[in-house]
Amino acid sequence: FMEIYNEDIIDLLAQASEDGKQGKRKLLVKERPGGGGPYVCGLREEIVTNEEQVAHFLKLGDIHRHVGETKMNRNSSRSHTLFQMVIESRVGASGGA
């Protein structure tokens, strides 16, 4: 879950540092070897098994977003966010998915 803010890429799931500030190190976009497409180097990934866990990480990332107040909106977004979900399915012992 990442945010693009002022041309910087920020990991919204990064742990807060000891001084209480979010770990806002600048992440880089790199190209996968062999033409596999772009990816963000160092972006945190999580394995989840149900929708409650997905909702938890969406809420966590939303807390870390850059927002500001305008006359029309108290929580106006100051950035763009990208959330990627990869769904994998495995065949169980009974033959079902």
C-alpha cells in the first residue's frame, strides 16, 4: 500500500520510527529483470487469509496518508494511493479450492 506525494513514493504500512514519525524513506521504482515490468523496491507486503485482515491494512495505511483541510473538505487528500492485492488459490486435500 503506497502513497505518491510530492513525487515521492511512501510505504503506508511502514512501521513508525522511535521518534513517532512514520518511516517515510523514499522508495524507488525499478524494472524487473527480463522485462517483467516495474515494481517498488522495499515496499512492505503482507500475507492475509481473510477480508478482516485486508480491511485492517487498508485502515492502517489510510491513517498514514497525507491529508489537509480545505473549506469544502476537512480531510482532503494530498496524494494518490495504490493498493495491490494478489489473490492465490490452492487445491485442498479434498480436491476443492
